[in-house]
Amino acid sequence: MKDLLIGAANEIRGALRAVGPAQLSRRVLGVSPGGDAQFDIDAVAEEAVWKYLLAHAPVPLAVLTEDHHRRDTGDDPRHLLVIDPIDGTRPASAGLEMAMISIAVAPLDTPDPTIGDVTHALLMELKSGAWMYTGPETDGVEAGHHDAPVPSLSTTVDPRHMFWSLEFNGHPMHLMTEAYAHLVDASANTGGVFVFNSACYSISRIVTGQLDAYVDIGNRILKDRPETEAEFRRVGGGDVLHLFPYDIAAAVLLARKAGVVITDAYGAGLEDTALLDLSPLNQRSCVAASNEELHTRLIDTIRW
């Protein structure tokens, strides 16, 4: 399975390199089943991974990607692959490095598999090819092509000194600033604040030790304050655009195997997230940190 996942990810990278300058045209072709904008490079990546799996999967697979509902490579599949061919389409479209390929595998022995059922997970950086993987045969996290040992978690516990990333896509700015502008003010100078537009990249940077935390709290704000739904739909083009299962399916398992504390914004586990359900009721929030103390302080400090 590891070889299949790495091969699929490398196929995506090769297909995008072959496109050349067209990958920077930033054309929006439509919307994904969840409502997110589908860019031209998304279409290239989606086609590449599907053709690769059709040609190389040794057994029938069920495949869910960001821009397609479930498709099967053959009859009676026993494994589900949840793939985000480009997590970080906007950075990738700009030629930046904050984009990753995310692939998670779960047994298809129940009608409604969840993130807690994921057995194999791969994240590969689109630009560099650096990867991290875990599976049943792996003790912890394996990594390749990184400049330093992975995992390597930071020990920062003071939010004033944390290097962290946050999410704005599909999130009304005024609601986000009401919730954590004070954290941005406190850490922007004595720490670092980043917006990467990629949950996988953000979470993986905690695993590498480059970040201390990642915060995507929109879904909790919506649940706590249902009257904000119209605002979320306004900035989401009519849809609620919070964390989908394909955004975090691989990252959650890798983060946990690496020792990262990763939960929703209430502090509850993400394992019950259904892998095949893209509805707003199944979308999630996320708070991830390199240690328990920082994780607790973040949740306690945000102005819910």
C-alpha cells in the first residue's frame, strides 16, 4: 500500500510539472461536490491520480477525491482511498510551496467508515516531493526527503511565542478577528502568524517542528452561533466551507502518530468524522498543537 500511495502522489507531481506555465493560469473551472472552487490544476491532478490507480491498483479500490464523489476501480472494493490531490490549490496556483497531496486509506468493511478507521496515511509536498507516511507496518511516522529528522515537535507552551497558522477561506473575517485577534496581536511580533490555505501543510509543519500550532475554528463558531450561517454562506459562495473529511483524513492519523495533540475546536477527537459525507453537518473545526499545554491554552484563550 505504501508503494501505491507514493506512486500515486508522484504521478500527480509529474502531471503538474508536465503542464508547465498553464498551472499558473488560475482559471476556476467550477465547484467541487462540497462547494469549493475547482481550479485548472485541480482537474489535472484529479485525472492523473484516477488514471494511475486504474492502471496500478493491485486490487479493486473505492476512491473519493475532492472533486469527485466515490468511484470504484473494480467490483467489490475492500479499501477506500480518500484523496485530496492538491490540498493548497491557491498556493500551488501561485507557484508557492504550501501545497500537499493527501491520501488516506480505510478498510471498506462498514457502510460508513470514519477517520478513526484510517489505517494508512501519506502526505507529500507538491513542490519538493518530501513525504511522511504511516501504516500498520510502521512504528510512528516514516519520512523522506526532509532536511531534518521527522517528527520533531516543538516545546513552546506560551501563545505569545508560538509560530502558528490559521484559516480564512470560507470564514467571515470579522467573526475570526473577534475570536482570536488578540492572539494574533500577542504573537505576530514575538512569534509568527501564517495563513497557508492548506490544512495538511499546516498540520505537517507541526510534525516537522516548523510550527507550534494550527487553528481552524469556523465550524465551532457556526455550531455555537447558528445565526452566523448566512455569513458563512455569503463568503462561501452559498456553501458552508469548513474542513471536509478529505482535508484532514491523512493528517489526523499522521499527527497523532507523531505525538501532535489534534482535536476539534471543542477539544473532542476527530475520529468520528465520516469519510464519505461532505455535508455541513460532517464538516469539522480543528485545533492542533505540539503539546498538551499549548493546545489547552489555545482553546481556553480563544473568545468563543
